[in-house]
Amino acid sequence: MQQNLLSHLARLLTDRAIAACLSVALLYSSPSSADIYRVIDANGNISFTDQPPVNLDQRSGKFSSESITVDEKSKNTSLAPEAIDDNHPEWLREAQKKRQADEQQQKANRPTKNEIKAWKQSLLAARQQLSQAKKALEQGVIASEGDFVGRAGGGGRPSEQYFEKLRALEQNVTDAEKHLAAIKRTKPSSRQ
């Protein structure tokens, strides 16, 4: 029984040791530590490979390559406008022109600093108006002389003038809230 247990334990340890060695070997042999090469042939076709090609002159109709490490994959690898010449296909030149036009359009659609500043000032003023309207309503709820009318049996009730004053103050708060919401909707972003 003890010998059976020992042989089972030895086999288990051996299996784990082999698995650990394989894991380490796979980790160090993974393609993430290799270079990736971008190859452009004479027809402008782009391909990627892990084999370093022979660097020949692109203008002679042969191919050339640029080495890109795996860590640089996340960088923008599109060509700069000056890098696009007659050796590249028409679709690539058109795509680059379209991208430039889109970037210029986006830049033209951005609001100016003055527009943003003016909007922020309007927003601040609308918030202050709302705050003042709410304070006026709080003060208006407090009854003052003339806001109540006496009853024949004693006591008093709010006068019609008091109710009109409250309605006007509540309407001021509602108008200020609507104005603030309208200002928020006009926040300058990209112009359409």
C-alpha cells in the first residue's frame, strides 16, 4: 500500500514538473518576443511576416521592409501624406486624402475658445437666476402683513393676493429651470 502511494506521488510530481517545464518553454518561445516585419512589394501590396526579408531598394521594383516590434503594434502605422507616392496603389492615396479631409473637417467643427467661454458665462448666469428665483419663492412663502384676511368667526385665511404672489414666484422658478435646461442643450461641441 505504501509503495503504491509512493509511486503515485512520484508520477504526480513528475507530471507537474513536466507541465511546469513546458509552460516555461512556451512562455519564452512565444511569438510576442519576436519581430514582425511589414513588407511592401513592387505592386504596393503589404504583407506581414516574422521572417526578416532581404532589404532591397523599393524603387528598383524589388521589395523593402520595415521592422516593427510587437510592442509597437498599438501605434498608428498609417503612412504620412508625404510617404504616399506614385508607387502606392490608387486606393491608398484616395484613403489618405479622405482621412486628411475628415481631419480638417473635424478641426473646423470644433468650437472656438470664445464660444465655449460665452456658453459658460450664460450657464453661470442661468444658474444664478434659478438660485435667486428659488430664494425669492422661499421668502415669498413667509406671510407678511396683508397676506391674510380675517374671518367672521375669528382666525384668518390667505388672501387672493398671497396666492397670486406664490403663483408668480413658482412660475419664475419654472421659467428659470427651463432657461437653464435650454442653455445646457446649446453646449458647444462639434458643429454639424
